[in-house]
Amino acid sequence: MPEGPELHLASHFVNEACRELVFGGCVEKSPVSRNPEVPFESSAYHIAALARGKELRLTLSPLPGAQPPRGPLALVFRFGMTGSFQLVPSDALPPHAHLRFYTAPPGPRLALCFVDIRRFGHWDLGGKWQPGRGPCVLLEYEQFRLCPSRENVLRNLADKAFDRPICEALLDQRFFNGIGNYLRAEILYRLRIPPFEKARTVLEALQQRRPGDPGPLAPKVPTPTLGGTPEWEHGSLEKGGRGHKTLQPHQQQYPAGGKSRKKKSKGAQRGPEDQVENPPPPNKAPSRTQRARRGLPEQTAAQQPEGTSLQWDPEAPRVPEKGKRRRQPATSGRRRPQKIKADTPSLEPEETSAS
């Protein structure tokens, strides 16, 4: 659905496309349109467009010496759901071209058409904007931001229009001229406002803030001035002489409890009280595996340093290494007799008596 930005772009299109064109003849309306006839005829005239909110004004201005002599005529269009302007050859008119303006000879004949497929669009004669609409949020932003619209919104928060959800109140053209369905959805989404929050609750917050106030949780940062000297609001600079004195990085004081970002050196990271007194010397003796590889004889107990864990007590039981299974030796030379089930017949032949 065309909204404020779309009508603004349509006005730019008409002004750019029709700047060098001269129109002439009558304005032609399609027989199926229910909009009023346009009683305008001139041998030469120009067309200009201006958008405001959800409305577009088309002005037909006769050139000097045009016949019949007459004054300019203005039309105000509302695009409905599918309205648009197209400039096409006169012998290839698009469907649903409900109002047509033809160019004058010489040159190929063109037609500026108001195309509306669903026929919800409308035009009015006289060129007056619809009464009751607020300032345009695009072309009259200063009026919308300062007065009367924004102040009008804040002064009329008791109006029943703000009893509705914010998603419905944004469609009220008395306060938000040019805002439609997709714009209200984008606005509420980007500002993280719940769409069915009460409009008065959302807009009352504007009364508590100064213009341009970012909010109470905004970081306090220096504001650069034209002279290049930053201004600090909370006494971070020293005043002296004519201006302010900027503290150098090595002169800045960190707040109590804060941490400096400078990394400590290796020597400063560990104090003397953290160091261990008389640390044991590292054991530089090669292990058994290294000795076996090098072909060195194994150290005896007398050669091994005291306090090491390599001493072996022959009386202590040996712990098998992990991951290796040891085969247990048989306790005796006899084998265990195999159990034979009672149901299975014996395989040995029966002994016969000698008698």
C-alpha cells in the first residue's frame, strides 16, 4: 500500500519525467471510474507534482498564449492500495489507467496515466489538502518534530485516540500523517516497542526527557568542540589558565576498585613472598629407558641420590604395570577334573569284571 515515502517518490517521478514535456488537449477519464470528471482543456500546459503525507497534488499550469485562456487547476490524489503514475505511449495504455494526460504535438504522443488496479484511489478538484491531517513526516519534519504535531501529540494524550494500542494510534493521520501499515511495523520493531502496548503509556515517556536525551544509561563520553578540546561534564579535566588542561595517559587516575589495563611484567607479577625458599635442584639423572637406549649401566642404590623415588626395595611386592596381563602359574601339576553332566553318557568304555 503506498504510504508517505511512495507518494514522495511518485512526485519526484512526475517532476523528472514531465519537466521537458508540454501537454495539450482535454483530460480523459475512464468510464468505469467513480471519481469526478476533470473539466480542464488547454492547448499547452505543464504538469508539476508535490507530495504531503499520503496525498499528492498535481498542478496543471497553462503556458502563456495557450488557448483557451484560463488559470491553473490543481488536483489532490490519494493512492488507495494500488495507485501510481506511469508515462507510456498513447497507443499502449496500461490496464486500469483511470485518468490520462496527453502530450501536445509535435513529437511522439505520450500519456501520463494514473493507474489504480483495485480502484481505491481518489482525486479531488481544488488542490486543497485534506483537513485534519498533521504535518508531513518527510517534507515538514521540523513542524512534525517541534510544533504543532509533536506538541499536539503531547498536549492531547488525554484524547481517546491514545487509549488504543500504539500500533493503531500510529495510523491516525491527525498526528502521524504519512504513516501506514508497513511503516508502523518497522518503527515498532526497530524501537523494540510491543505493538499492543497502550499508546499513552509509550508516548508519556517523551514528556520526561529533554530533546535529544539518549537516556539515563548512556555512557558519559567527552564531547568534542569546534576548538578540538574535549569537554568533560564530571570533572575529569583540570581547569587552569584560559582553558581546560587535558590529562595525559600517564597522568590519568583510575577510580577506586578499578583495574588498569596495563599488563604487569614477569618480575612484577610474582613478589618475593610468593617465591619458594631453597627449591630442590632438578633431577638431571637419565631415566631407565634413556639409559637402556644409550647403553649405560643401571645405577645402584648407592649411586642414586637420596630422596628420589627410584629406589627399589627387593622385599616389597612388585606392582604389575598397567595394560599388561600376567599369566598366573599353576599351583600344582594336576589338572582340574572336568565336570561331566549327569545326562551325558560317559565316553569311556565300561570295565568288565575278571571273574
